[in-house]
Amino acid sequence: MITYEITAQVRPDLTKEYEAYMRNRHIDDVLATGFFGSASFSRSTEGRYRIRYYAFDQASLDRYLRERADELRKHFSDHFPEGVELTRENWTVIQYWPAKGA
């Protein structure tokens, strides 16, 4: 499994709008590309967020980045031209442990 992780630092006056946009639009748009099986959206402190997209495999992530990422990033930046700083990382899951009995 490959995890595509984005960390966002959001200006305080934009946090409500950012959360709504991510929850009601952007994450669904990324999942609708068909390259990811699931996603999670987390907050650590006020204004600091992490989005994880779980790609089916490296080829799926590569295709997403090559074919669809630019248009979705543009849509995002059109909504948030300033006030949101992003970092992106790709992670390879080495091993996964589900809870016993789950």
C-alpha cells in the first residue's frame, strides 16, 4: 500500500472554510479519480491538518500525479490562493497490523 500524505498549515481565519472544502469537495474529488481506495482527514492542532490518501499501488499514485493532480491542485489553489501552506510526501507501508478480532 502506498500513502500519499499532505500536511496543511492553515491561517486561523480560513480554518472553517478549509475544513468544509476538504470534507465536502476536495477529498471526494480525489477519491473519484479511482486511483485511491480510501482517505483520512486529521487535525493535530488548530490550523494544522493531515490528509492521507491510500493508493492501490505505486502505479496508481504515479498515474494520479501524472494525469489528475494538476487540475485538482489548481482547483484547490483557486479556492485558497493564500493562507494555506502544503507539504506532500509519499509513504510505502511496509507492514499493516489490523486489530485482532476486527
